[in-house]
Amino acid sequence: MALYSEKVMDHFRNPRNVGVIEDADGVGEVGNPVCGDIMKIYLKIADDTITDVKFETFGCGSAIASSSMATELIKGKPLSEALTLTNKAVTEALDGLPAHKLHCSVLAEEAIKKAVKDYYDKNGIAYDAGLFSEEEHCPHCAE
Ligand code: FES
């Protein structure tokens, strides 16, 4: 069986939503504690909805594929929905990742949350701090 699913290979070879949004409403950058790679997410937000999203990453192929899929999953969605996106949902949408690559999919989830938090902070919007707990790392990574 191939190590990577066809969907992973597709999103790795043709990543969706790569780039920068210069006038983003929220920006989130995270580093992966496991491998040291970095992910940055840019959001445009109107009426509590993500109208555009772009990402930049120095992560590996799995990080590129999972970020591409994650951006597709949140584009056009309400912020409340984006905040419930988990790396598990992203890896399921990609038809799975090898176990030793699951930590790569956590980058997108955490960067999206951080970008939403940045938007809330910049606009003085109240939120439940528990939504953005720093504790959330990949259950497979023991970090
Ligand atoms: Fe670092 Fe995949 S090995 S993001």
C-alpha cells in the first residue's frame, strides 16, 4: 500500500490557497514542537465568516497537504466552525496520514486558531480563552 493517499499527493503537488493576504484581518503563526517547522495562516473575515484564507509553510509535504486541505475546509465557513476544525478531521479528509506524520497536520489547526484569536484581539471581540489553550498539541507527539 502506498505511504500517502492520492488526496495527500494531490494537495502536496497542487496545494490550494498558498500565499499571503497583505491586508489580512487575522494572522496566525505557529512552530511545530516536534520538528521545528513553521506555518503561517492569513484570514480575511467579514460578518463572522472566512471569506478568504492563504497559508505559507516551511513544513514538509504532509504539512503542505494538510494545510491545503484545512484551508479548503474553512473557506466560506463561519468562524465558529473554523474553530472546531481538528487535525483529525483534516487527516480524515485526506484519507489519512502515516502515524509519524500526524504531528504535521497539527500546524494548520493551531495556526488557524491563532489567526482567529488575532482577529478577535485586534477588534476587541470577547471570547472564551479556553478556545485557544496553548496545551493543544498532537496526542501522538507527547509534546
Ligand atoms: Fe515538520 Fe512535517 S516534519 S511539518
